[in-house]
Amino acid sequence: MTDPRDAGQTLTDGQTGRQAEAIRTTCPYCGVGCGVLARQTAQGWEIAGDPDHPANMGRLCSKGAALGETLGLEGRLLAPQIHGQEANWDTALDLVAAKFRAAIDTHGPDAVAFYVSGQLLTEDYYVANKLMKGFIGSANIDTNSRLCMASSVAGHRRAFGTDTVPGLYEDLEQADLVVLVGSNLAWCHPVLFQRLVAAKAARPALRVVVVDPRRTASCDLADLHLALAPGSDAALFNALLVHLADSGKVDADFINNINGFDAALEAARQEDSARCNLPQADLEAFLALWAGTQKVVTVYSQGINQSASGSDKVNAILNCHLATGRIGRPGMGPFSVTGQPNAMGGREVGGLANMLACHLELEVPAHRAAVQTFWAAPAMPETPGLKAVDMFRAVEAGTIKALWIICTNPAVSMPDADRVARAIASCDFVVVSDMMASTDTTRLAHVLLPATGWGEKDGTVTNSERRISRQRALRPAAGQARHDWQILAEVGRRMGWAEAFAWDYPAQIFAEHAALSGIAGALGSDFDISDHAGISSAGFDALAPFLWPANPRQRGGRFFAEGRFHTADGRARMLPITARTPQPTDAAHPFRLNTGRVRDHWHTMTRTGLSARLSQHLAEPYLEIHPHDAAALGLAAASLAEVTSPQGRAVLRVLISDKVAPGHPFAPIHWSGETAPTGRVDALVPAITDPVSGQPDSKAAVVAIAPFPAAWFGYAVTAQDLRPDCAYWARATLGHGGWRYELAGTHCPDDWGREARRLLSVPDSAAMQAYSDPARGQHRMVFTETGRLIAALFIDRQPVAVARDHLASLIGAEPERDALAGRPAADRPDPGATVCACFNVGVNTLARAIAEQGLLSVEAIGDALKAGTNCGSCRPEIKALIARHSPAMKEAAE
């Protein structure tokens, strides 16, 4: 348990005025690793940013601020299940151990596999890695981090000799130029973006460049936006390397510490920067700015990594920093920002199939021997295991006989997701450990094991700047849930290795991990936290955030400024990079689909989908498409588009926008079979991978697009959690015992009243009020029981135009006389779709404030409505609304 003296912060109970201790923990979302203060009140969990945590200094994004809304038991897996029937833990664990032992004994250790997650704590990850690599004797353990940062790992290892992030977050504030490459920092790492916003406000001379084919929210801060051709990032940085050499900006002293400079420069000279498809003036401005600015930080993320040539793109960036010596010093260096809360911790324990614990090398005999000796392990693999895509191919082929999936949802998130789902379903034995009972993946398991989630887990995570922080439990485990490390250790003991998996507390695992890191440090590894090898449970409870390395030789700080690297000769390596052309489009699939995240949701929404306010900004899957493409295809705004690829199909809401280039639509990844079965975007993505990193190319699927032939569109609110039987549906929680649904169908029924009862599972005993205009295809039905509204359905031939939030507020209440109107009375203005999720401020509220109160700056809006004053990720939208609704604009339009 957490020592309350460690909390060090009090929050006031707004009801009683009493002061209570808050528990310090860490946010479970992106790799920023924000500190969180959590305190229980009579109304639930109160969440605030930790002002003393160095990553966020009190800031939280909309997702972090809403964590208290995700701690209910709705949808939780509360007991083990075998073939869908509840079982006790001993029976379930005995079965898992027996099935894995039988597969190993019959077919060898490589007949089993673990697929794990960057949302595991480091202690969970460590135990999984130890069990698979040290005791089962296979390297068939990979992680969903393969889908987001494997190319960065490969690039680091090729250049530096080890997977080292050289810099720190404070470099963003100390730089004179920050370049965001393939990173929508404003939406995907909002707290880092706000640190950058604050730095630019304090020092306007700081320049920001965004390199991204899309015009994202991050461009709001940019002095220059390079909307380069998708996939041409390596060509851009090759052009930069040539310019650096030709303009005399290469650091002659620093390149004495580098191998491969001449070959890298020669390859770059063969590149044609025209493939970037940039205006020459913009290209020259970027080259001059980067070359002429000593303190440069290049931040990159999934737009670089998620590519069939992601590793080369990473190394093209690293080449430029190495050639100029702009690395490892304040305000300069390449910076990979990770997508998951503990992707870095997974890298540290060797969670990837081609890595060993503590950044040691699986294929180096001395490294293997050191780890095997430390663990007293019976067997160690000598070669890498199967990376994620190859692992599921082996499951499909039947060579993997037993598969354990932990804390992730590959039936949604893997590329070629439908094929992955079929592969899992065909496997002889599948175990899934999860906190949620019903996901696309849990439905395919033979055994379900209930795991703890955020608020119950207790251990450590590492953020993108190498800072290790404690994630502390706020409450006991739900139901019979257990920590992932406990579940894995129990199976290890049942498989015959009791002594090796005999921990009682996570502090013991962390201490073992730290002790092993000291051995790794003696072998030359960068990862050494042996200061903590003797940590006690009390010390672990009180552990403050710290940067690694943490050992007698080095504590925290940056890497590589002195030109010493972790290669055999101590020199860095620059690589010759040739930009590669993405998979070509063709007549049948003329569009290239970009995929990514939205501001307020996370992965497959098993957590964020529980929060009503996080679902109000963008409530359903969508296709963002350029106006020219939409016109050519006959797609109207808010209609539905059918998107097909050689791998699969999706139906998505149409969002027409010039923020994407013609021919290059965008779709977010978050929706699943639980929230929008036809919105599973990774079903469209091919399983093409980077040959070095094994990371899938998630941003270049070739697709065809056509209007979806909807005969009707619908919007419904209901007190029931449903799976409507119609061609298209997407659902979101209302947060007060109800749900909202977007619907569409391809055939009109004869009786809409009867159809409404069927679609929404309305009992015959419910009273119905209805309005119908068959000529216009409009039908509206409101259902009540005991004077309370239990369901409402609005149908139209066109996308339904009603006040959605107003209708949602009526569930469980006495319906208004004009409920069938679908809009509130004049004295109750409709706030509209949420723009600011932190303070639940809608688009109509903002538009009225701009037009009627003359609030013509983001700051004025913030003073009046609070919108934009927390995480700030809505500020670009607020700016756009000001431009659209200001009195001057309205006057010009008139």
C-alpha cells in the first residue's frame, strides 16, 4: 500500500471542505507519463495533475482528466472463465499451465507464444519476459509496442548501438527550433504540446515546423507546415543532410566519432527531393532554418515509425543530428515520443521478440549467458522470436499451438485485423488476460483471466524521456481480478519453476530487475538502474520519479554529447538511406488511407469509451476526405462511405475537409466490434512490415471509396446497451445509464413503430408517441415507461439533424411535451457537439459566445467559459470557430 505521507498533496472535498490526502500515481495513456493526484470523494474519484511531477507539472489532457469516470465496474471481467463458464482460479491456472506444458513437450518451446502490451507495468512485463525467454526457452514474446515504436528501436540500435533516447522533455523548452515529424503532438501527446506552447509564448523567437501530409491541430503552433507527399520523409532528411554538408554545417570534430558519414552523404546526394512534392520556397526555408539553428529538437512519432521503411526514416533523421553534433546537449537532439504509457518499460525488460532484458542483445552469447546465469534459467533462445505480424501468421498456420494474449486487443488493432481474428479463432488453445469481459479478442479465447486495471495495479512505468514513475493502486482489485505479474508467476510455478517466480510483492520484482540492470551495465548497456537493486517495499512505495540511468557511474542526464556510443568501437553509425516508394495505388484502389488517433480516445476505447464526455467530441468512426474527392465520388457531408481494401471493408461517416490532400483520406483507429462493428479500420490495413523493425505500415493502405447505399439514417437514445440489427451502427455511452446510437440501414420497413421496438428492444408495455412523414422519409418515436423516457428513435432519408445532446439528457427523465421535435425549448439552448472535453463546452455555446459576446480570442473564451484552459488541445478548434463566427466574418458574409 502507498504510504500516505508520500502523497504530499491535499485536495479539498467540495462538499465537506475537509482536506484529504491524495494518492500519487501515473496516467495510463500516452508515453508522456503524467503524474496524477487521485482522491476519493462522496461523488467518486477526483483526478488532478500532479504539480510536482516533472513530466506534466500539474497539467493533464482531456483523457487524463476524465480518468475518474472510467473506474466503474461496467463491462469488467470479474472471475476466470473456461469456455464461457465461470471457473475458480486454481482450475483455470492449472489448465493454462497444463496446456502450455503439453504444447512444449509435444512440439517444442517455439510452439507457444505470448502477445503482450505497452500498457502493462514494468513488473508485469519483466515476469512475462523471464517466463518465456528464460524458462520456456523461446523468444516468441512480442508486444503491441511493435505496432508503434519498433522502427525507432531499430533506428536507435543501428545508429547508437543501443535503444537509447538521448534527450529530455526540457529540451523542448530549451530549443530554438522544434520540428514535429509525423507527430500530431497536440492530440496524441497534449501535455508535451502545451509545454511547447508555453515555451513559444515565453520566447516568441522559438520556431516550430510541422512535417505532416495532414494539416493537424499541431499546425496551429507552426511557423511552417510542410505538407509533404506521404512516405517521403526520408527524402526530406536526405535533402537536409546534403544541405548541411554543402553549407558547412557538418561538425568536423564530432564526425570523428562516427562511422559511415561519407556513404550516408553519397546516398543522400542520389536522392531527388522533388518526391516530397513541396513548394521549393518551403523546402528551402526548412533547410535554411534547420541548418542555421544550432539548438534543434526533432520530435517524431507514428507518422515516421508506422511505415514499411520506418527504420530508414528514423535513421535519416538521426543522420542529420549526428552529422552536426546536435545531440545530447540542452535543446538539441532527435526525440522519439512513444504512444503507450509503458512502451519504454517494455523495451527495458526485453519485451520485444528480438531483445533481451536491460537492453542486452539476444544474439550475443555473453549477454545471453549473463542473463541465464542471473535467472538460473534452464534454457535461453539464441535467435529472435516471431514479431507480431509473423506471430499471428504462425498461429494461422498452426505452428503456434498455445497463445497467451495479455492486456491488448489484436483482433482490432493488428493490421489485416479480420485475418488475425480468424487466426486466433483457429488456434488450439488461447488464453486472454484482460480487465474487460467482452472485446473482439476475449470472444475468441478458451480461457479468460481477470486482470487488474489502472487504479488497481501497482508498479512502475517509464515515459518517453526515460523517467520511471510509480503507478499506485487507488483501491482493491475488482472482483477476483489479479495483477498480471501474479497470474504469470502462478503459471510459472505450476509449470515447475516455483523458486524463480516466488515473488510476493511488485517491489521484489523491481529490485530483481534493477539488480540485473547492474550486470547489464557492467557489460556496457546504457540501461542500468542498479541504485535500486536493494529497494525495500517501503522504499518502493515512496519511490519518486527518476530518470535512468541511476547507478554509481551515472544518474539521469542526456546521452552522447561527448561522442561516445554503445557500439563495439564506441563510434556512432550513420547509414546510407534510400527513400522507398510506398505500395502503389491502382485503378481498383485509387486512394491511399492514412490512419491515426483522435484527441479524446485511446486504442480500442475499452477505457475511454466508459466516459461520456470523451465520446462527445467525435462519437463515431469517420473518413476525413478532401472536397474534390468527395465531389467526384458523390459523397455528401455526414453521409456514409464504404471503404474497401484487398484485406477488408469498413463503413465510415464522411467528414469533408481540406486538411487532407486529394487522394489521401484519413480514418481513426479506435472503434471496435463493441462500439462500431463496421468501423474497424485496421481491417483495411495490409500486413506489410518494415524488413528491419517488423513494424507494420499502418498509414498507406490502398483503398476504394464509394457511397454507402443507405435507405435510411437514424439517431437513437436508449437506456439499454444494445447491438442493433442493422447495416450500420455506432454507439457511445451517455454516462447516466444510457446510450446513444448512430444507425443506418439499406431497406425501409413497412412499420417503423414495430421496427423501432425491434431495433431498440423496447418492450410492448412501453407507451409510444410517434410522428411520421412518409413522403419525406421522416419518422420519430419516443417510448416511455412509468412516465420516464426509455428510448427514442429519429429516422430520415438524410443524416439525421437533431439536438443530440439534448435528446441524450432526456433518458430516464420525464419527457418534454416537444420531445418529438428533437430540439430543446427556446429557453434551453443546445450546447452542440463537445469541443472542449475537459470542461464539456459545446460548439453552439462557443459560437454564441463569439457572435453575441464578442469573445474574439482563445484567451477571452477561456476566461469566460474555461474552454481551452486545461490541456489546450481544443484551442485550434476554438480559433477556427472564432474565425468562422466573429461579427466581422458574419458581416463580410452578408
